[in-house]
Amino acid sequence: MTRFSTKAALAALAVFSVATFADYADAASCTNSFNTCASRCRTKYAHDKNCVSDHCSPKLATCKSTGCWQQGGDFGNVLTCNLDKK
């Protein structure tokens, strides 16, 4: 039973690692981070018609100069740096 549990745990970890890498690869540029932000605005904050211009656009400008994107509080305030500034 322990051997099976270990194999299952390793398989789950491998799947999680691939999913995490794919998420990072998708957000490896300022433009992709902006697109994610805009998508979240359209879905989670649809009532706020200025969400993209008030929230995402300033973050894009900052990212294009620093290479870093700071997620909002609803998304853990995660700071991701070394992004492609395109």
C-alpha cells in the first residue's frame, strides 16, 4: 500500500509541476499578464466597466519598464519578475 501511495503521490506531483510550468509559460511576458488581467476583469469584475483601464493598463506600463507584474489581492498579490517586456 505504501508503494502505491508513493507512486500516486509522485504522479500527482508530476502533473501539478507540468500544469504550473504551463501557467508560467503562458504568463512569461507583460502582454500575456495584461491579457490575463483583462480576462479576469471581463469575467470576475464584469460590473466594473473601467477595470481594464484603471487596473490592468497601469500594471502593463509598470511591467514594460520593470519586467515585473504584481497580481491583485484577490489573486494572492504574487509578484512575478523577469518577464519579457513586450
